[in-house]
Amino acid sequence: MRAMVVHDFGGRAEPAEVPTPAPGPGGIQIRIEAAGVNPFDRKIVDGILKDRLPYDFPMIPGIDGAGTVSAVGPGTEAFAVGDRVAGKFLVPPIGHGTFAEYIVVPERQVTTIPDAVTALQAAALPTAGLTAQDLTDAAGLTPGQVVLINGAAGGVGSFLVQLANAAGAQVIATARADDTDRMIRLGAAEVVDYTRAPVGDSVHFVQPDGIDVLFDLVSPGPRLADLLEVVRAGGAVFSTVGAADEAELRARGLRGGNLDSTAGADRLRHLLRLVADGDVVVPIEAARPLTDAPAVLGAGGARGKTVLVV
């Protein structure tokens, strides 16, 4: 089968012909139609999980994917050949990902795609959408709360703006000026241009009494520490990049901390239903051929999601 492979940690993805995987007991083989691209894909290639999980080389990157069940292993009951499915497939050993024509995964990590949702939409949803859902759940958002989403223009942020707005929160989003209209369409009440002034100063200007929840998707530790000044006592702070000093948060009377998304197929099924019903928009910035993987792996400045068409 065709695939994009990396031969060592930190390497560049390149096209290759590799053996087509066959499903074992409890597994399903999926003919991949589209693979979502995430910043974490580059981190995996660079070895961020090498001390936690085994890797196989040549490594096929890619966590998110959507396609059609093409074969099922013994004992598989939930899916049949021809079913349209999607999932978040971080399955050890790392290296058998979605940047390929076929993938084999345990059936527990897969969910069906509603008829109204395209493969591109489904492939763009898992990692970013589930992270946004986990953040929303962890914060326990209630109507009327003021929420700052720092890094709102990317995949996670674009979903999080929508989910926070749906929960009844007043959303302040950080984005470039030319992305203001899109942020407002997704549900932001205010948009702060992070290129014009420090985010904390801008937030204080539009919300002088402070905010209830800070979702920070981009800041390193020192910048996140500066933003704590705009969070009201008793509020919450969440970082998706491991930048929160949780002891400092507690000392300030704040809850939250560093969040690693753990949601799986059940929550993805819920998100796909929201997309099918028109309650969540999947913000696809670009759909590119599989061979463009080297150019998009680790690329910054995304406004929404990039999807590789297999």
C-alpha cells in the first residue's frame, strides 16, 4: 500500500510502498480516505513518546483518520465491511498511523460516521475536537461565565469557541485581525488581536473585572503566568501544552492545570452527531494530497484544520 513514512526520530516524511496490514482478533482494517493533521503528529515523529510507548520504523505518522471498513478480524462484532468509520488512533506500537491507504485498529477505538458528515470532516475532528470537548467538560462551563481562549484560531481553538459558546459562556478569542469575522461566526463575543498588544492588556480593556476561565492552547510557562492576572479568584486555568504551574494555580486560588485529552470513541460519536445536526462546524482550512505530508507536518499558523486526502 501507499504510505508516508519516517525512518528515524526527527526525520522527514517520504512516500513508500509498505505491506498492507491485516486485522487480527478484535481488529478492523480501514481503507483510509482522509487523515487529519495535528501539531502532535510532528511531536510524535520527533520522539515525544519514545520513553512511554514503543515505536516501529519505518514509522507511518497520523493519529486521526476516516474511511471505510475493508476487513474485520475474528470476533469483531460492532462493525462490518462497508461501514463508514472514524477515530483517534494512537495505538502502540507507534508507527502504524493514518498517513497510509490502510490502517488496522482495535474496534473499541472506532465509531461510525453519520451520513450527513463527509470523510474530510470526520478526519478533521478527533484529536482537536476531543481536546476541546475535554477542556469544556473539565471546566464545567455554566451560562454567563467569561472565557478567554488563547490560541483560538487553530483546530482545537476553533472547536472550543463553538463548544464554549454552546455552553452559554461569553467567549473572548485571541486571533489575528483578519480572522476576526471567522471567530465571531464560530461564536466569539470578543476577538483580541494578539499581534497589536499583550493579550493580558487587551483582555483587561474589554473585561476589566476579569475572566472566569482561561483556556491557553499556545503559551509557554512565562507567558501563561502573566495571563493569570486576568483570571478572577476561584476561576480556572487550563493549558494543553504543559505550561501550567499547578502549584502556583492553587496558591492563587485557581483550579485546573495541564490537560491531556483522554476522550475516546463515545465522545467522538457525540461530536460527530453535533456536526451532522449542524451544531458544530468543522473548520477545514486546507485539503491536500497525501504526498504533501512533509509540508504540513509541524507547520504553524493554522486557521482551522488541515486534512490529507489519501
